[in-house]
Amino acid sequence: MIDCSVWWATPLPNESRYLDLLDPLERGRHEAYRNEIDKRRFLTGRTLAKTLAAERLGRVPGSIEFDATCADCGKPHGPPRVPGASLALSISHSGDRIGVALTDGIPVGLDVETANRRAEDSLIEYALNATEFAALKDLPQEERARTFFTYWTRKEALMKATGRGLKIPLHSITLSGPGEPARLVASADGALDPARTRLADLDPGDGYRAAVAVLAEDEIKVTEHWWSPES
Ligand SMILES: CC(C)(COP(=O)(O)OP(=O)(O)OC[C@H]1O[C@@H](n2cnc3c(N)ncnc32)[C@H](O)[C@@H]1OP(=O)(O)O)[C@@H](O)C(=O)NCCC(=O)NCCS
């Protein structure tokens, strides 16, 4: 059984006690966001990820430095890793939710999305293949959106677990129906083998959908927690 813990937080303020945890590359990314709330989401993801990594490794958060080099372009916006540590993590943010998922080094992907908004037809076509589309096309508008974001977060969690993210075509994988336990049924991409992927839906609260994926044959045990800086 593989343990996977997921921690949820709401956006922290842009204050120096958190900003001081960022290294120069992270400072640059923080400054480049134009909207205050985007800065706060980024800062919260990094603060939470560093705090959790530090707890696991018996270190202080300020000593954790991520290598987030993008495999495609070399910029520091790829999946974060702690060099030399047997720890894997994934960060996701949407609306007022910021999440971090951790394992003892088994590849993990997390995705959270606000789900109380319209799911545009173009987005549905981009994300779902014909089999999946058939499962939601006749649903009333609201349920259709909720169902779509269930699919979307499951797919994006899987893509993020591979480290390639949306470079993998979303149509190349088929998931179980939205009312069934989350599962990868088929994959045309070599990075995702149904026999070696585990998927679980999460509960980040009303108006959100979230899922976590772990690339492993063994079953996973997922625990969810809420985090606040005082806790
Ligand atoms: C990563 C990606 C899935 C983000 O999706 P999103 O819903 O907008 O954002 P989320 O909040 O869920 O995830 C953001 C986090 O994903 C992580 N991430 C970035 N690239 C990743 C990747 N290839 N695989 C897994 N995780 C990745 C980062 O930790 C990021 O958090 P950060 O802001 O602290 O750096 C999407 O942007 C992607 O697939 N990018 C890779 C391909 C690409 O287009 N690259 C850009 C040019 S090279």
C-alpha cells in the first residue's frame, strides 16, 4: 500500500514572512504575476510544499530548494523536485484552493479546479474523447459542468504525475465513467500504463473538483488534511 497525503490551504497574504522562503528564481516568478491573487496562489503553493517537505525531511522550510527546471524549455516552471530526497510532490491551485500531494518518491500528480462555472464546448472537445463525451452530452448544464471537471481533474492529475503535463494529448487516454471509481481504462501514450496508475477523487470543498494520481501498481491510501500557517 502506498501512502499519499494531500494538504489543502487557502491563499496566504503576500507578506515577507512567507516571501522570505522563496529563492531568487521563485521571487522572479512571483513578481512576474500581474494579479495579486495569482501571486498569492503561487506563494501559498511554494510555502505549503516547502513546509511539508521540510517536515518529512527533518529540515527547516527555508532550507528546501526546489529544482523545477522544465524538461522542454529549461525555464524554472516545471514540476518541482527536491534533489537527492526520496520525496515526490505535486502542487495545484485554482480559485481559493491550493493543494500539495506528497509520496515517498513515487510519481504523483494533483489537480484542483473550480467547478461552479460553465464548461465551454471547446474545452470539452479538447479534453474528452468520443467515449467520454457520450457519458455527459445529454446531462443538464450544471451537472454537465460538474461531470466535466471530474474528468478534467482526473486527466490532469495523471498528466502531471508523468511530469509532462498537458504535452500528453488528453484524447490519448480513456477514463472510467464519472459515476464509477476513478480509473485509467486505456492509454495510447507510453507514459501512462493502466496497470501502473492509481487514481482517486478528492474533496477540496463545495464548488471544487480535485483528483490525485500515483504511478504505481500497488493500491494507494490517500489522506486529506487542511493546513493553516498556525497549525
Ligand atoms: C503544468 C500544467 C498541467 C499546469 O496546469 P494548471 O491547471 O494551469 O495549473 P496547476 O495549478 O494545476 O499546476 C501548477 C503546478 O504544476 C506544476 N507543474 C508545472 N509543470 C509541470 C509538469 N510538466 N508536470 C507536472 N507538474 C507540473 C508546478 O508545480 C506548478 O506550480 P507552481 O506554480 O508552483 O510552479 C500545464 O501548464 C502544463 O501541462 N504545462 C506543461 C507543458 C507546457 O505547456 N509548458 C509550457 C512551455 S514549455
